Amino acid sequence: MSSAQGGPVDLPGLELGPSATGCGQLGKASLFASRMRRVREAMAAQGLDALLVSLGADLPWLTGYVAMPLERLTMLVVPTAGSEGATLVVPRLEAPRVTAMPEVFSVRAWEETEDPVEVVAELVRAVAGHSPALAISDRTWARFLLELQARFPSASWLSASVVTGPLRAVKDDAEVAALARVAASADKVAAKLLAGDIGLVGRSERQVSAHISQLLREEGHEQVNFAIVASGPNAASPHHDASERVIGESEPVVCDFGGSLGGYCSDITRTVFTGPPPAELARVYEVVAEAQAAGVAAAQVGQACSEVDRVARAVIAQAGYGQYFVHRTGHGIGLEEHEGPYLVAGNDAPLVAGNVFSVEPGIYVPGKWGVRVEDIVVATPAGPVTLNKASRELTVVRG
């Protein structure tokens, strides 16, 4: 791993050996039980009676189970207190996909002839009556929320992310190890890009995107989430959809790609040039690289997220390109590509040890070109640690 200055560094207090990634079912159960306990403590602090977790990353974070986005309801019911444990309500046909952890949650498989919303409602009534204070997953299908609201017209409702977001934003040892592993896999693809092993000139953006996706899988990714390839004027669009545009000589190509391995996500951006860039564009690249390094260096434990954004943004503004930096400096990453903490003006929450996030400033001049550099960073007591090792030097690739 590399520090903000590029030298080797350990992650203080973070054990990255086999024990951190989970050694058998007992170790996993202990990990999930710890998360469940912390969630229930946070629920009690919010005055909640129960947490209802459906689609989204909260469910695998608490149970290890990834629900399919079906029209059939899957919902984890977590009571705040009492002798009742958490119950995973799941369609009978999906139940075989659940890895049992009875010390963490029980499984209630519902039949096709049952009303799963009523099953959930009964579990809620058992712990909270008819006027409960509930938190529900942000990504729950609206129809299920509406049906639950009809059953509990006197209930108060809260977004589940208010409870789980701050907890999930602080990665435990196993999560940091998983993120380091997937970052290393993405780095191998970035290294091939920088070495000129991924042909650019004469190929369409879509062809290059497909090639990068293939390489991510070959290097160990189980899933590709995105592979942005934006060349020439298209590079001015930060989330450009790879098109049939053929990449030419002497132009920038922004490649932003990532996927998942073991459920955890990668995200890296490198901008390369298919010929020596003109002086202004070379200068812009250096400004972006300087802003990225400054943002990483500022990402100290205790530093406000907004201050990290301000530091990176100031470098670009001082160079005269402030109006062309059109997005936040970074986002958290974990089971989702984008999650807390967000490095953006207005978010004055301090970074804490275990936060993992991108630092990705960019400059985008409409109709002309764009440049972005992105790495994933871990906040540690000894300072920020960059998980991505791929070179950030201005790189000209041939072919």
C-alpha cells in the first residue's frame, strides 16, 4: 500500500491477515452479531422500535445476504429491545440462498399464498404495537412502504440510513482488507492502461470500455459496475456513456472504472493522452494531480469532509479553472460504489479512522476536453493511506 507521498505504509490498527477477512462461519457470525448490536444501540438512541431493512447494502452488511430486486418482498425486521431477535422475511423460493446464522437472525420464509407485508406487520406489532417508531431502508420498493404505512397509520417513519449510514461509513478490519484487495485488482488494469497494453487509437470508446471490463474480470473482479471511457471533447462529461466515437491521436482519454470482489467495490480514474498534450492541457493535468494529492494529504482523522473538498478545490481555483470543477471531491465506498462519507461543501462531519473514500478532483471544459485523477483512500490515525498504487504521472500512450 502507498501513503499520500507514495511510500509503503501499514494501516495502523487494521489487521489485514486471514483473520480479518473472516475465518469460517463462527467468525462471520461474530462479525455480523457485532454489527447488529451496534445498530440496535443506534436505534435506541433514535427512539426507534424497529428497523425494516429491504433492498440495498444494509441487508448484506447486517446478514451477509444479498436480496434479488424482485417484486417479492424481502425484509429484515430488527427490534430495538426485548427478547425478540432479528427476523429475515424472505420468499420461500429464495430461502435456500440464505446462509443461516441463528445467533444473528432467524428466517421466516413466506409462501406464495401469504401476504408478506402482513408477515412483517405482525412481527412489528409483536414488539411495538400499532403506533411504532420505525426506520425503513431507503431503497425499499414504494409499494411495500405504502402498504406498511396503511397498516400503521399512526407510526412515525425515519430513513434507515440515519441509523446505518454512520456505522457503515466506518469500515472494520474485514472491510478494509476487502477494499484493499479489490483496489489491487483494479490497479492491475490501470497499470495495463498506463503501459499502453490497452489499445486506444482507432478503437471506439465502447470497444475500450468492453476491453477494460474484460480485464477487470480477468484480474479477479466478480462484477463490473462501470467502465467509463471518455475521449477528446467527451472527456468534458464526468459520467460519459462510452460511445461509438473512435479515439484519435493527441487527445485525452478519461478512464474511470470499477466493480466488486467479495461484495466490496473498486473505483479508480486515470487520464491518459494518445499523444503529447498541448501546453495548456499538460498544465491542466498537473493542476488536477496537484489538487488530488492535496486532497489526499488533507484527509486526516478529525478533518471536516468539507475542508478536504475545499483544499482540493482551492488548487484548481487558484489555477483559474474553478468553474470547471463541477462535482464533489469524493465519496465513500464499500458495499456500494457511492456511500458516506461525502467530501463536499456543507458536510462538516469529521473524518474518523476507518472511513474509506475516493479523492477525485477534475477539470472539464465543455466541448474541448476533461481531466480527472481518482484514488481510494483510508483514513487512519497515522494519516491517510492510498489504496491505489497506479502511477499518477502524466502518461502518453501509443496505439
